[in-house]
Amino acid sequence: MLVLDNISVRVAGRLLIENAAVRVPPRGRVGLVGRNGVGKSTLVGAIVGDVALEAGDIQLPARTRIGCLAQEAPDGPQSLIEVVLAADAERAALMAEAATASEPERISDIQTRLTDIDAHAAPARAAAILAGLGFSHAQQSRPCAEFSGGWRMRVALAATLFARPDLLLLDEPTNYLDFEGTLWLKEHLSRYPHTMIIISHDRDLLDVAVDHILHLDQGRLALYRGNYAAFERQRRERLVLDQKLAAKEEARRKHMQAFVDRFRATASKARQAQSRLKLLARLEPAVANVTQEVREFVFAAPARALSPPIIALDEADVGYVSGQPVLRNLSLSIGNDDRIALLGANGNGKSTLVKLISGRMAATGGRVTRAAGLKIAYFAQHQLDELDPDASVYAHLRRLMPASPQAMVRARAGALGFSGESADTPVAKLSGGEKARLLLGLATFDAPHLIILDEPTNHLDIDSRAALVEAINAFAGAVIIVSHDRHLVEACAERLWLVADAAVTPFDGDLDDYRRLVLDARRKSDSGAARAAGATAIVGSPAKRRRGAAGKRAELAPLRGRVAAAEAEVARITSRLAQIDAALANPAAYAGDAFRGTALAIERSAAVANLAQAEEQWLALMGEYERASAS
């Protein structure tokens, strides 16, 4: 159990956490939430021991292994699979010692411990984690140095997950992932066997993967049981009760003050008035949860609507090398008020597509037609580095408004959420969320007809993400979204385009359908990678492996049959779910039977539960099969 005993933490003279106390239950999966800048990362640093406490104590069971995501991406000539395997320090040390140990007793101890920690199945498990985070089997054997910083941070995440620490600490783990990697991570974390604390602003992850919410607000910590949806409900209820209590106490205070003011000079009431005056002095001020105001995002509407479509692609190709298109034969159109989200794994061409649409890349074949006078705003996370770190918010806006009076420029800064002195703050001193807010304001300055948002939520807290959703839905023009934030996509997008296999096609299902599609593909990939990694884990002479091969196949045959049966059961339930969903979507199917819809809904709930159980059974059997194959 993790115990925070009345801790206080001060950073750069600012008291971020004051007399906070909380007990995290064993194996609790906790989501740590709060506004940007309140001290969430500082709290994690205090738990790790990197940040000193001003007061209080942090207690953990003896020999607790703590794991957190490295701040720097791994680099060097080691392959990805080697980097991940090295994260389990005990296994790595035992494997190295096993290669040189000569005393029979020590060899026996080493092999026993390796068996206890399931060391021989480790390559298969490491390969499955890397595959889940988007690395193909071929990529897993490549040197870490060949990958970009964002991909190497995925390797760091894979290594942290592989080590399976007793206390797992993750700070915004989805920031480096695409939608597909985020889906896998949510599923993985929802089954994590030890205690974990995750800082995240991803509502879907906090609804799927955690069973407690730890809220840091105004220096205090409060632990709520349940996921984020349950936390919001409980917090609203607590807020209402606190406001009622505060109002009641304020009314009592006013009543007593009125008595004092009225009768203080009256001889017969003077003693009672004095008594109430002393009571007033002893009364603690009424404390209510104060909700901080969320700054709005405002996207100016285009001055005039254009004739649709505003952009049309006719058999267009686009790529970076002549004759080698990344995307081929694109025939798409975008209307005045379309809300489109792009799906597809990183590397499939989503960024290439939005560059083509925005005019940052030219088509290498076919035709792209844009409406006359079309204005396009393009926001991408890498543009944060293009802001002038030494210039203030006011200076950035002044460049766009050179002839405007100072009052007008400051009014525009205030509309972006930088009022008063905050407009004079250099960009280098802004938080990630503030930089994102400024960049969004600069990108949409000219009232565009189309806004392209490439991962706009990475630096925004949950409340700011909700404000962004409102701004997108209120915008009069068209919007294209690339995001791993499922809540943002579901709340804003009306059309889904799937970018895969060098093509872009409309996706007719919803995100639940896409989730099933991705996870099914990942399971097949995981099992293939696990089998390949398991094969490389077998040690011994070629002759010995040949002698044991026939016996191994015979030994594994019953287990393979159980795996196949489990796969068939998953497929059967999935097929039945599709049939139920189709029936529920067709009112005519149960128009003559008032109870048919209810029966279908009940059957669907049971099928969903059965599917989860069947998938767990399949995963357990696959793990057993992989371990048996590797032994």
C-alpha cells in the first residue's frame, strides 16, 4: 500500500501540495488528474524520490520496485527487443550469470529463479508489447538509434511495461502514441496486475483502465473510487453539498453579524452581542469547492461561405519521392461544414494527407481543386517549437496586426486567454497547454474556412479539452482531426476516413467497430511475434532441437486445439454481436413485438460480457501456449 502522510511539497517557493494525505490500495489502478500546473508531475517525482518533501512522509512496503517512464528516449546500437529485455534487471543479471556459472547448486538456484519469474517467456512477452505499441517484428530487430525521438519514447514505454514494477508511474503515456497504440495501451493497463498511478487527460483511458481517481486541486488530494465518469458524478454531488453547506454557514454568519450590529450599543443586549462577536471570531470561514474558470477557445467564423466542395481530390497521388507515392488514387471531397477524423496507424500517411489538403505538399498525380478564396488553418504539435521563445504573446500577435492600435492587439490576446500581464509573458515561460492555446489562436487568426488539427490535445488538461470540443462544434467552417483522443473524435467527428494501404477510404462503422478491427489485427500480430520471439528463445544444439521437435509438437497439440477453440468462440460471439447490432438498428425487425427490443438489448449485454470472458480465456491460453513453446 502506498501511503502519503500529510505531505507538503514546495517548488521554486510555490507551495504546490499542502498537508495532503491519501492511502492508495494494493493493486489499485489510479488515475491522477488535475488542472495543468497544479503539481501532478511534482507529486510523482516526490513518490519516486526525485523531489524533496517539505513536510510529511511517503510510505511504501519494503523492497517495492518502482517503475516510471524515462525522461530521455533510449538510444544506441541495441535492438528494440534487447532494450526492452534489459529493463528486467533481475532477469538480465541471472541470464548473464547462467552463461558462466559452474557450481551445480548455484546453477540450480539460477534456473529455479528464472522459472519463477517466467524468464524464458520474456522474449515473447517483450515482442507482444512492442507489437502492441506499433513495432513490426522486423522493426524490433533494428537498432534503437535508427528511430526518431517519438518512436524511441514508445520503446521506453515498452521497457517500463515489460519490467512490471510493483508500482507503475506513468505521466501522459499516450502523448507519443497514435490512436491504435492508445487502444492497445488501454487494454493492457486495464489488466495490469500491480499498483499503478497514471497522469492522464485522456478521458477514455481514465474510464477504461483505472478503478480509482486521485484528484489534486488547490494543494489537496482526494481519492475517489471508480473511473473518471464516476469521479465526475461524485465530484458534482460533493460540489453541490459543499455549496449548500457554505451558503448555510454564510447565512448563519450574516444573521449573527446582524444581531451584533443591531444590539451592540443596547445595554440589555450588549453581553449577548459580545458573546456572538466572540463566536463569529472563532467560526472558520465556509469552505466550498471553487471551480476555476476554464478559458474558452474561440474560432472566428469565415467571412463568407464558399461553394461546396471547398476541396476536391480526383485520383490524386502524393509522395516524397518521384514515382513512389505514399497515397495513391485519392478521390475525396470536403464540404463547408464537414467534421472529419482520420484513422490509421502512424506511418500510414495521415500527415501526408493533411499536408496535401492544406497545400503544404503538391500532388504528384491526378488533380486537387480548391475553392477560390479558401483559407486553411493548420495546427500540428511540432509547430510549438516554431514559436519564438523570447517573444511574448503580445509580440506574436503584433506581427499579425502591425497597423492595429495596442488596445486592439491586447484585446485579441485576451480573447485567446492571455489578458493583462500574461500577454507580456515570453513563450519560453508558458506551459505546454498555454503554448498550444497561443498556437491555435495564431493558426486560426484569419477566420479560416477549414481547420486541420493534428493532435491538438497533447498539452491540454481535461477541462481545456472539453472547451476545445465546444469550440470545434461551434465553428461554422470545416474541421479535419487527427487525434488519439477518442472523446474528442466521438464528440466532434461526423465522418471517419481510414488511411491504410496507401489509400484513404470512408470508414462506415463507429470507433467501437474500429477498436475491434484494430485489436483483432493486433492479437494476430502479437501471436505471430510471440511465436517468432519464442523460437529465438530456445537454446541448445541443433541436434538436440531436432530430437525434441517431434515430441514438442505432440505435447503442444492439445493446447493448440484449446487455443483454436477459444479463437472460434471469440469469432462466434463477435458474429452474434454484429447480428444483434444490426437488428437493433432496424426498428422494423421488432416493430410487431414490443418486447423484442428489450430482449435484444439484454442478449447484447450478455454477449458483451461473454466476449470479454472469451477474450480473456483466449489471451490466457495464448500465454500458456507461448510459455510452453518457449520452454
